[in-house]
Amino acid sequence: MLRRTAIASIALVLLTPVAASAHQPRSWAGAWTASAQGSYPDGYAVGQPDLTTVLPGNQAENQTLRLIVAPNSAGTSWRVRLTNEYGTKPVTFRNAYAGLQSSGANLAPGTNRPLSFDGRRSVTVPAGRTVLSDPVAVRVTDARAQRLAVSVHVAGASGPMTWHAASFTTSYLTGPNAGDHTADVADLAFPYTTTSWFFLSEVLVQSRDTATVVAFGDSITDGFFSTINGSDRWPDVLQRRLELTHSDLRVVTEAIGGNMVTRIGRTPGGCTPCDGPPALDRLDRDVINRPGARVMILLEGINDLGGGGATADQVIAGYKEIIQRVHARGIKIVGATLTPSAGTEFGLYGTPETDAERRAVNNFIRTSGQFDGVADFAAVTEDPARPGHLLPAYDTNSSVGGPGDHLHPNRAGFLAMAGAIDVAQLERLARVPALR
């Protein structure tokens, strides 16, 4: 994801606060999202360095985090949501900034702008709550080449840190008790890296067109085994396909590794807190209440079958509830068929019984008529010579190298999956106004 052009030649920052005017759009759309899933370290990080000495006691303490995110569109006015949803005590962010990354933790000169919250530079977020910043002016002219860097200074000890475990993006940390480096342009104070996002769940952009497609799912939507810093999860590839058609639709990703549709527990030895809230519990937060949400693409259920021991009927019952709830708000839903997992050596994913349940779920998705559209991911990823298995070309690990785990498609698989989505249909579905 970190391929860079000469940022200084294409990035400008407005030096005055953003104010509403007749020439500016008035609506806010999702430019980037990451589902808050729990408190660090509960979750499945990928490519993560050992942070034991960087986050002693699994918390931040008087240190600065520089979090790198890839917006899905250009823009000049942004808002940032900080989250303490899974904290047990208030967290004070003494300062926060947003600017443009140049390379590593370095920022493009002149682009780093202070964030405010109801006009104040410092904000304390109570446990279980989030806070949305005031608008900040940063000019992003090419979302494919430019990234936003959101820097936050945690004053004192944070306690449990709300996070999104698998970002497939490198972000940067100071050491504990290093103080406030949010305004720094150079990266000298940020020697440590992470492949997770902490305390950050949403970036909004001011836009005339707010129609949004929400890619909702588990680890396969979250990007396991896409490349780190490659922006090649299937939702990322879908966004680029839409851009090629000159569509104004935006794609945001609300996915959590290990996530399930139902509330059925995991098999013995599993980690229930690692999986985030089930789809039925996070649906309002991540889809129904999302600004501009018009279409949801649902890819979940394999963890219920292979990790939780659920039946196809239980997964389908969960689907029916999700369909009813999003339709009640005028949001359309595309069902994505479950990709194969035969040969997987953990949980129940690799068994013939799970494959039979998966096929029953996929039959419902394809034939029930309850979804507004179907993305047949199974058809483009399954090996016709070995039914139930991923195609060998898709069964390697693009994240850290080596063989795959027979469950997660790689970068090549994600390209094929995004190619299976009917973008013309998405465009038609998204133009039906949602109810609010």
C-alpha cells in the first residue's frame, strides 16, 4: 500500500479552518472504517512485531501513535472518530493531528493539521464511548497514492486499548513515556511499528455523493492473507473496479477476523473475545447507522460452521434476521457465498461435515431470493478438481509468505472475488434511497 509519488507536488493543505459555505458539500460519507473488535491483545493480528516492551501492561502510557489509513476517495475536509468502546476507564487524548504520510512515519511537510473536538484540542473519551472530531482541512487529491496519518497522544495510562487487530497496514508508535509527538513531521520519535489500528474506527469525508457499500464480514473480508501495505483485500479491489467505471460509490470495510453471524460459542480452545461482537450484535453500529449506507455485501458464516459448530439452519436464521433488519431501513443486501475450507487443520473447518453445511448455506444464498443480489465467491475460488478445496493458486499466504492454511484466499483469490461482483448491479441497488 505504501507506493508513493512525490507527495509535495500533489498534496496541499488548506491553512484555514473548514467552514460551511455555499460552495461546499454538506454531507459526510465514510472514507475509511475499521470495526472496533475488543481490547488489545484479544484478536488475530497478522505480521505484528512483539509489542511487549512498547505497550507494557497492554496499554499506552504517555505516548504517541501515528496510525496510517487509506481513504477511499479524494477530499479536502475530514472528521476522525476515536473510540474507547472496549476500555474500562476514560482515555485522554491530549492532542491529535491529521496529515498526509510521505514515507514511513514521515509526513508531507505542511500537511499536519491539529484536530479539535467541540473546539478543544484535548478530549477525554469515557469508557464504552466514541468521539467524533470537528472538521479538519487536508487536501487529498489522489486516494490511490495518498494516505492519511492520524496521530494521537495518549496522556497517562490508557488502560485496555480498543483496537482492530489486523490492519495489513504499517502504523507507528513512540516508546512509552515518550510524550507528545503528534505535531512531528519527521519519524525520529516513532521507532516502533504495528500492523493494528488502536483507538481509531472511522474517517469521514465531506462529499456531494455519500452512497456507500459496506463490505461486512470476517477475516476473509478483513484481508487475511492479502499483502501488508498492498491495499488488496477484496473490498479494496472492488473500490478500484468501481472507480474504473467512474462510479461515485464508496466501499468501506466492516470486518473482524474470527467473526460469526450467530451467538453460538466457539469450539473448545477457541477465543471468543478474539472474534469481536457477532454480526447480529454489531449490525446497527457497522451497517445500519453508517452514514450513506445503501448496500451491504455479507460474507460471513464459515466461522459459525467451522469454529463454532453451528448448523447451516442456524446460520441461515441469522441471515434472515440480518436481511429483515437492513431491509427495514431501506438498505439492500448482496449475499456472498462461502469460500471452501476443506483441508484446514484447525477447528472443524476442514471436515466433510462442515463442507456439507457450507454447501447448504450457499444454496440458500443462491436460490432463496431473499438477497437483493449474489456474489458467488465460492464459484471463483473452489478447485473443480478437488471439490471443497481452494484453488491451489489461491492457497498461499501473501501476508507473510509461505503456504496457505486452506481457509483464507490470498491476494490472487481476492482479485478473483472482487471480479465476481456485479458492479452495475451494485450501482442500481445503491441508488435506492435508504430510510433513516
